Amino acid sequence: MKFSGYTEGYYGRIFDWETRKKIAKIVFDKGMNTYFYAPKEDKFHRICWKEEYLTAEKENFAEIIKLAQKMNGEFIPAIAPGLSYNYNETDYQFLHKKINFFTDLGAKSFALTMDDISTKSPISGQKLGVLHGELMQKIKNDFPLLQLLFCPTIYADNLVDEFTLTYLEDLQKTIPADIFILWTGESTISKRIDETSLSQALKLFGKKLVIWDNFYCNDYCPNRIFVGNYENRDYNFLEKNCAGVLINPTGLPITDEIILNIFSAWLKNKNCDIKNLLIDFGVPKNLLDYLSTISSPYLQNYEIPKTYSAGDFFTEFVAKWQSPLKMEWYNALHAIFTEIRISQATKPFSEEWFGMRYLKSLWK
């Protein structure tokens, strides 16, 4: 695959530079070739995209770009100006300067991301898809040697509605044909990614699709962790018909290293021995009885094991297990404890008990 690797593209967490470089080394050591940089919590990437990065940030970007190239990979920076971009020459000059910042540091690729913004065009009488296509054409003209990627505002089938029906068609007609399109599939967190689920996107963009896969992402459910097999992704089809696959996981470094091991096995078209992998990372063997609760966002009808009572589970894994990984998984472990307590309850819980844990509107 032309692109394979890691997307730092989630909400709610952001790596420090030491951790980011460590994760990048893991990505490239395992034969993947891309670290895609698009963290929602980097204010200079998104909210304050017109502002310049600080000197220290410049040095760190230069270092990680060189690190990637030395390890036969690529660090691809992205800018997400869509929340405040006005589609005028003034704003374009800010964007041009930001792209120059990265190319001066040695970046060979760049991405513009317009995800998670209003689907309404900010300019009366002009279609948003056309505006985005023309903007990418302008960037391509000014940076002809730069490999370009684009994340559209409509980046999954389920985001298409009666108001956005023509966005992708307008984009396809105006965007240069050699620009890669980031796409999540049928939905933001897709249950499957294969020929059927990608049929409409492939008709529009062909082999320029790069899958931005949120299968392991948990910024929308921070009380859960997913470290099961990378499943329902058709490796042979994707390898032949798409430009690549990038996983957007958790921003929890040890958890993401586990996920990268799983994804690396999939890229070799192999299954991963999840239980032994988790044991290697220090997960207590008895916790593996509850693997179904931390496997997949789409494994929802699991039966809570009866290995432990709620109190014993809390003692064993929330209280006694001491590990940096336990700190990353604390919210998920506490959620499992709560599920066990509910499933084993012999009498209804009080409103006070529920009220401390859930919004009242969810349970009344």
C-alpha cells in the first residue's frame, strides 16, 4: 500500500513530542510508512491555524520529518482551517505560509483536512464542494512537487443527506485527479470496509482513496477501549483498489502500541494472537476473560463473565493491578466493574447511585 500507518487525529488527547517520536519509530520499525499528523487538540493545526508554530515546535517538526525519511517513511503534516476559512486571498496567504513552514522543514507531502465543519457554504451562491476542489487546485499549482491529500467535509456515506447530496460530485469534478482523498467508509466508525461498503466512494475517486479508519478510536466513548482483532476489513481488496489504510486510534501510547502490533499483522495479511499480545504487554491473564468487552465497538451483545463479583473485579483490576497500561485503561475497567455490578444486582439501584454515574435523562 502506498500509505500505511498511524493517524494522530483524535479529540481529547495529544502526544508530547517525546511520545510522538516514540510512536513514529514503532510505526516505521514495523514496516509501515506513514505518520499522519492531524491532532484536533493542536491549536495551531485547527483553531488557531493562522498563527505560527513556536520555535521549539519547528525544531521538533524538523526532527520527526527527518526521522521518518531516515526510516523509509513519511511524516505527513495537515492543517484544518475549515472552522474559520473565508475562501479569500488573505486567508489563502496564511495557508500558503503554513504549507511553506512544513516544506521548508523537508516535508514532501501535505494534507488539508476539512472534516467536522459546517456543510453549509460560507459564500452565498457558491457550492462548498467546488470551493474545496478549487482550493486544492490552487495549492497544487503553487506547490507542484508536493504530494497532496484532502479530507472532505463529507468523509463517509452516512454523512450524505438531502442538503449535501452534490458535495462529493462537485468536489470530484473540481479537485485535481492526483490528490488522495481521506475516507472513513460507510460511517465515521465503519463496521466493515470492503468492496460493497466503498462502492460509491470508489466510483467517485477510484484508487485515490486513503482509508482513515476509526475502528480503534475511543474519543467518542472514553469509557471504553478496543484492542481486538482488526476485523471486517478486506485486505486483498483494499490492497488492490485503494491507496492505503491509516488507523486513528486512542492517543494512549501503550494502548496504541498494542493496536499497532495488531494492525501490523493485518498488513502482513495475518491474524494476531490477541491474548498472547496482551499478556506480553502486562495484561493480567484473568482479565482476558473479559476480552469481549474490550474487543470491538460492534461487539455489543456480549455476556458479562461471572469470573468475578463486582467487588472482586474492582479489587483485582481497578485497585491491585499497578501498571502504566492500567492507568490508560482505568475508565474502561471502571465501566466493566459498573456493568458487572448492574448485571449481578439483586435489587434496583437508587436514583442517587445512577445519578452520580449517568445523566438523569438517560435512565429515567
